[in-house]
Amino acid sequence: MNYNVDERGYYGDFGGAFIPEMLYPNISELKKNYIKISNEPGFKKEFDSLLKEYVGRPTPLYYAKRLSNRYNCRIYLKREDLCHTGAHKVNNTIGQILLAKRLGKSRIIAETGAGQHGVATATVCALMGIKCVVYMGQLDIKRQAPNVARMKMLGAEVRSAESGSKTLKDATNEAIRDWINNPEDTHYIIGSVVGPHPYPDMVARFQSIISDETKWQLNKYEKRDYPDFLIACVGGGSNAAGLYYHYLNDERVKIIAVEAAGKGIDSGESAATSALGKEGIIHGSKTLLMQTSDGQITEPYSISAGLDYPGVGPMHAHLFRSGRAEFISISDQEAMDWGLTLSQLEGIIPAIETAHAFAILDLKKFKPSDVIVFNCSGRGDKDLSTYIDYFKL
């Protein structure tokens, strides 16, 4: 079975482009050009140069000695938290803004939940002198105040989404409305592997630098270019897609995707799409989606602002449905406890999204010979107020 996107824009049964008529010209333009432009020597040279000189790539593949000793296996952390802006998101924003410039766009819009994608977009727009508008849910604006301040310092306009759960889903709705009203001069940078084709594939390709580096780094440390397990948190799923990308069809590698169970899968306050979702269409693609019996979207919940999305990207829906990936749901409490554990074991304060991934170490048993790579997708600076409130620090 092939786990990459097909020529129709589908991963198995999931994907496609279910969009308003007004967006067909923009989507068609992207589909026609994104691979061709990103393969041009001039684009690749500029992209690679910015990743190296501006973002700070390659990011380290760090052997976590104390964590490995405690769990009796070989644990590596892919340190995306060390990227400029504090997360993996900047890999994609650089790629998409370079693409938008070559398509003649002069205005960038984006949605953000935890704020990392918004900060990354605002950062690269400032670097390239392009107008930037970021949509963010009202609730997320409150709980991610440091990132809101960063975006404003970088010159971006932050617009509050006041409808629904006032989180990522609603910010995405507002961004799509903006794009419909401004199709000529505006490029919409989706921050995750969601949305209509070609976005899931385009974002995954720009994030695939993560697994590309992992291969040669593992070869250096382990004398083989593949691990036994890849583990990443999944909301929409861009950090996971980047880590999995070059291993999707390598059956030697087991893939684990970690979702947010919130206050419990059956609590009514969860974002565990694999457990609670069924086929539906959200933000332009067919995927697994939390919804009521009559197809209304169920409001997601997670203490993490980056994981409270009611669906999952079509690549991940296919990985789950096909059995290629194992999906595990982690509660708020388990994730928060692991935020503290990783901080005190390895001196790395993770984003709460990232902390969800590490919590599976208490749920699964690994062999001493197992080589495990976690994507350390973001740093915890943005979540300090949540950690402070939760632990009464």
C-alpha cells in the first residue's frame, strides 16, 4: 500500500478539494505550480539557504541518556524546538511564502491555534516585507498571550475569531472567508497537513526536512538510517507528517501518533479524533472528523492550544484507517505531568503539544535494542502560564 498522496489529491479514501467556486482559481494555480516551483534550482537554493542560515537547520538529533536509562531503550529527540521561532512551523512558512512570491501574491493570511504557526508566518513576512494577517481564536489569544505579542511585534495584524469554540477551527473558518473575499492578491498559508489538496501534500513536503535529516543523523549515531519507532503528537499533524514522511512506506519502522484525550475520551471534552471521529468534510478535505449523528462538528477540547482540532489531516486519517500507524490518546493530566518530567529529566521544557507524545512511555513497553525517535516539535515558553497555573509554580 502507498501512503503518499495520489494524483487526485487523496490518501486512500481521504483528501480531495471540497471548496467554494471562488477558490477554484487559487487552488488550481497551487496544484499546477507547487511541485514545479519547489523543484526549481533557484527556489531550492533560496529555501535551503534560509533553512540553514535563518532557521538554524539541521536541528540536532539528541540522544536522551537519562530518559533512555529510565525506560531501557534508545531514545532520540529530534530538536525542532531549537528552530528559530521555537517550533517546526517555520519550515513550512518559509516554503509557502517563497512559493507565494513566485505566484505574484502580495498579502499573506494564516490561522493559528497555539500561535507557533502565526509567529512563524509573521516572522517570515517581516523578513520578506509582505503584509501579514493572522486569525486566532479568542480563547487561544488569551491562553497564548506571549505568541500574540510576538506576532504584533513582528508587524502582523492579529484578528480574533469569536464564533464556535473560539479556537483553531474557528480561526481557520475566518481565514478561509478572508481568502474567498481576496483571492487575487492573497495567499493563505495553512499551517498543518489539513485543508484542500494540494495543502496536505505541500505542507508535508516542506516539513519533510525533519525526516530527511533524521535519516542521515541516525546513520551517524546508529549505523542505520531508520529507527524502530517514530513518535509524534498529532492535532492537524504537520510535525508528525514531517517526521514520518521519508519512512511512510518503510514497514520496518513503526509509527505512533499521539492525540489529545483532553479530560477523557468519553468525557465530552476531548480531541481524540481516531477514537471519536468518522468520515466527514472539514476545511476543504474529506477526513476523520468529530461530529454529531447529523454531521454537525463537535467542539474539540484540549489543554493544549495546538491539539484542539476536531479532525486530523487526511494523511493521518489514512495511516489510522490502514493500520500503518498506531494512534494513542493522552489526557491533559498525563501530558502536563510529562511536561514536568521531561523538564527535570533532560532539561528541556516542551510545548504541551509535544509533552503528549512523551506520555506514551508510561503506556508502551519497548525492548532495550529499540531505537525510538520523538519529534520534540516545540518549546514550552509559550505555555509557561498554563504550566504555572496547573502546577501552582
